[in-house]
Amino acid sequence: MKELWQLFITFCRIGGFTFGGGYAMLPMLQSEVVTKRGWATEDEILDYFAIGQCTPGIIFVNTATFVGYKRQGVLGAISATIGSIFPSVIIVVIIAAVLNNFAQLPIVQHAFGAVRVVVGVLIVNAVIGMWKKSVVDKLCGVIAVVAFLLSAIFELSPIWVVLGAAVIGVVIPVLKEARAK
């Protein structure tokens, strides 16, 4: 029961104190889940994050669900998931209640502009960290560049990009092994 509460509180804190979505939450997620609590390894978090991008829903919530399930099964998944969405629900209810009254004020518009800049920086930081941990050889580098081009320039659905990368990640080593024989 204690760990279920810890899952709820940890993901509630991450969800309540990071802004900008899944990518902006990755550094705090890694710090809390991997470094501080040891609930998952760096590789597991990156895998959960990657799978969370491919499944319907919010990346952070999906990742919380995976971590919770790993730690405490279905009850852990429920606890972590509820913890991850709880702050957002409270914040959205409060903002919805007051935003219409203040949204047009210049100070509010400037504040949102500044927050967008900081969130952009947090996302770039998370991407650089993921790049360093994920791109371990030339094949991974080529896959990363091609995936970026397919997503950014050709606007190919991330589902197809991820599935294609998975197929390449399986096929290339098999071909190399067959060629070595």
C-alpha cells in the first residue's frame, strides 16, 4: 500500500511541477523514477517513453502507467495514472474558471509567451539527452535522421515512423548475422 501511495505522489508531483507535455517532463521523470527511486533503468524509461508515443493518449500518462504496472501490477498502474493526471485536472478546472476573465490582459499574454519559450528549451534539452542515450552507432544515427525527415518534412504519422524503425532495427542485425555466416 505504501508503494501505491508513493507512485501516486511521485507522478502527481511530476505532473504538477513540469509544464509542456511529455518531452518537457522527461528530465524530471528520469530524475525521480530512475535516479531517486530506482523504479526503472534509463533504458526502460526510454522504452516506456517510446511506447508511450506510439500508444493512444498522453506520453507522460502512458509512461506513468507502464512504471506503475512494473512496480505494482494493475493497482500500481492505476495509482500512477491517477497521480499523473490529478494535477492537470485541478489546474485545468481552475484555469477554465478564471481564464476567460483574464486571457486578454497583456500581462497574461506575455506570461504565456515566456512559458512557451521555456517549454521549448526544456523540450530541446530532453531531445538532446535522449539522442545521447539512444544514438549509439551509425545505424541508429541514420534511423534518427530519416525518422526526423519523414516526420518533419513529409509529415508521416509517427506510428509509421516508429514501426518502420522497429522493422529496420530487427531486420538489419539479422541480415548482418546471416552475412557473417
